[in-house]
Amino acid sequence: MLSYRHAFHAGNHADILKHAALSLILTNLNQKDKAYYYLDTHAGAGLYRLDSDWALKTQEAATGIQMLWPQRTRLPLLKPYFDCIQRLNSQIGDKDLPLNYPGSPWIAQTLVRSTDHLVLIELHPDDEKILKSNLGKQYKNTKIVVQDGFQELIARVPPPLKRGVVLIDPPYELKQDYQLVTDTLAQAYKRWATGIYAVWYPILATQRDHSATMLRKIKQGTYTNLLKVELKVQGAQSEFGMHGSGMLIVNAPWQLDTQLNTILPILTEVLAQDDKASWTVEWLKEPS
Ligand code: SAM
């Protein structure tokens, strides 16, 4: 049943929104000495070649990171994210485009400190093997688990470290993923109400879009701090296109909304594929 492979999509506009938000959250957590916990429920392979057959088949990076890369100095808030990509592509010259792209586990492993703890969960046995060979053995503070990310999240919170962030990034191949996200988030929050949760979701053409319903249901929960950021790179497409994506952040760190409001206009301008490109940063529940 596991047919989704992130290698087809690495470095696309949705990865940029997700990884930009993730790097802002981790940079914020790094401002305090106290160690924290990072849990990735759907980790993927950790590292991707943008000239692989898979990536070239969809060419999604060409309208994603490869479009953004030459404009990166306009986004100083995203320097930690761009530095991570630069280190992976140390041989490239000023005019070249990156061919190695980091997944969320790589970004997290690069940004956390040696005292922080990472748990990376991936169900696909092939991706889990690649993830392990990409980064597993090098770091003592990282645990890679081949399991269902939703069940593991509930089993692993509250974590031994009090501070932390959970990235929830399922493929939404199956319609039930939307309800699973809603239910799992509610259960995890009940057990660990102070954790930060960052949920990625796709924005699809209306007849296939279940994200708005998911957000409505999550908003009805007991959360006290819910921040939503969305980036649409074009107007709604035919039945199968993903024209945008969003991140819902529970317990958003202080000033994340301001930072997102600073970067989104530039990301939208650079990644726009037509004149319907747009962005929003909105509190669904604003902390008092
Ligand atoms: N978070 C990654 C990143 O940003 O680089 C990308 C993850 S990709 C969108 C989703 C991943 O979830 C795929 O690698 C897929 O194999 C994996 N997956 C699918 N169902 C899963 C499940 N129930 N539990 C854990 N992983 C799952």
C-alpha cells in the first residue's frame, strides 16, 4: 500500500515551505540552552539527488529550490536552511544549482545540538534503509525507527525532555490520513500539551481537497495556540495537481508569525507559477 516516494517531489515548493518553517522553529528552540526533543513521524529518506531519474521525471525541484537558490540572499531568516543545502553541495560554484537536497531528518540533524534528541520514524522499508545509510550511524543522539508514525507519536509522548517539536508530514495518499492526523494530534496533545507540533498538508483542487475540513476539525479541539501558513504557487489546477501547501503549527514559538510574514511575500514572488500565486499567515487560535 506504500506507493508514495518522496524522491519524486524533493525540493519542490511544498518542501520549501515545510523546511523553511521547520528551520525557523528549530532555530528558535536553539536560543535556549535546555535540550529538546525532535520527532519526525514520516521521515522519508533524509537526502535526495535532484538529478536522479525520479526527480527528473517530475522536474519539481526546477520550480522549487532551484528557482529559489539564486535568490537566497533575500531571505536572511532562512540562512540556517540555505547553509544546510550549501554544505551538501560544497563543490558548486556561484552560478550552479544544488543537486543534493536535504530531507527533514537531515535538516533537523544539522540544526540540533549534540544534547538534543531526535527520533525519526519511517514505515517504508526501502526509505528506512536509505535513511539509515544516509545519517543513522553518525550521530549518537538519533534513533531511527521503522514503524507507523502515527502510533509511534502517541507511544512516545510526553518525551523525557520537556521541550520539543513534532513534524507530522504524511503523504496523504489515502483519504483517511486527514482524519488520522486530526485524531493523532488530539491524542498527542492530550498527553503533551506543551510540545510544538508542525503539520504539513497539501492544497489540491476543490473536489479533492480535504485539508480545509481537517483544519476546521482541528480548530474545534482544545488547542490554545494554532498558527496556519499557506503558500499557493498558482491557481487551482486540474483534478490531480497540488497548487499549494500549508503548515499548521500548534504552540508556535514566539515571533514565528512575524518571521513567516517576512519570508512569505518573497517566497511567493520567487516561486509563483502564475498571477494567482498567494500566501497567508493566520492565527486560527491566537495565544492570549
Ligand atoms: N518528512 C520528509 C521530508 O520533509 O523530507 C518527507 C516525508 S514524505 C512526505 C512521507 C513519508 O512517509 C514517505 O517516506 C513514506 O514512505 C512515509 N510513510 C507513509 N506512511 C507512513 C506511516 N504510516 N508511518 C511512517 N511513515 C510513513
